[in-house]
Amino acid sequence: VEITETEAYRVGDTAAHSRHGKTARNAAVWGPPGGAYVYVCYGIHRMLNLSTNEDGVGACVLVRAARPVAGLDVIAARRGGARGPALLTGPGKVAQALALDLAMNHHDVTAPGGLEALDGPAPAGLLVGPRVGIDYAAPADRDAPWRFALADTPWVSHRRGLTRAPEAAP
């Protein structure tokens, strides 16, 4: 799959699982960059985050949506036959399509084999906006533009609040 939407969570962020310090549950967030942090949300959905900072710093990125680039029939079967963007537009849907379970927690996605993150082409444009479902966070964190999505794809979970990011200078 190609990741099409993410949310960032940093140190000191009142929406981050790391906000109360390192625990057995969130230890993967504190690991080296590229470690998978897989947890269960609402007792139902598995979620995939990737640790993003140096070892010992609790920061990660939640994978909110993706686009299939191979294995469409397998992904669709895991998602109950769904097709089109509804297949992978939501963090629980992504984890279900990838058949993630808690055994993948701490998995190094920078190493070959299994779940693996690879470099892709530079995006043509990005959308930015506030994160979804964090009403409990402090206003500054709740409103921070830390949700990112590819601009020219239907494979995005929520377009509400997203605006086109300024183009970066060459």
C-alpha cells in the first residue's frame, strides 16, 4: 500500500499516547525511528503508528489512510469485499487490510521482510489540517495542523478541515 494520510504526535502533545510518559503499552513509540506501534482502539480496531524520533523520544505518526498498489484481492477479502477508497480510508481499515495484530508491535518497518516501509515518489501536493478525534487534547494541540494527506487522491479518510499546503521552495 501507499500511505496517503497521516497524523503526527510529538513530545509534549496532549493528544499523544506518550503524554504521560513511557509505559508497557506505548513503549514502541519511544523506540528508534521506524518501529511499529500497534494498539487496539475502543477495544475493536487495531491502529498502526510508526515511531519517528530518536530512540528514547516519544513521537510517532498514525497511518490514517492508504491506497492499494498490489494485492487488491487479498486486501478486499480482509475488508469484507469492500472496494474503492472505502477499502483503506481510516486507520482501523488500514490495519485490518494489512492483517496487523499486536504481535507486530515493535516491528522494525525499516528492515526487509514482513511489514516494510519503502521510499516512494515525492507527492505532487499535500493537504494539511487538524487531527481527527482528539477532543480531549488541549486547544493548541487539538487545532494544530498535524494531519497530512496527499492532495490529488480520493484515498483520504476525512477531507474536513484540510487545506492545500504551500508549495516548498526548490
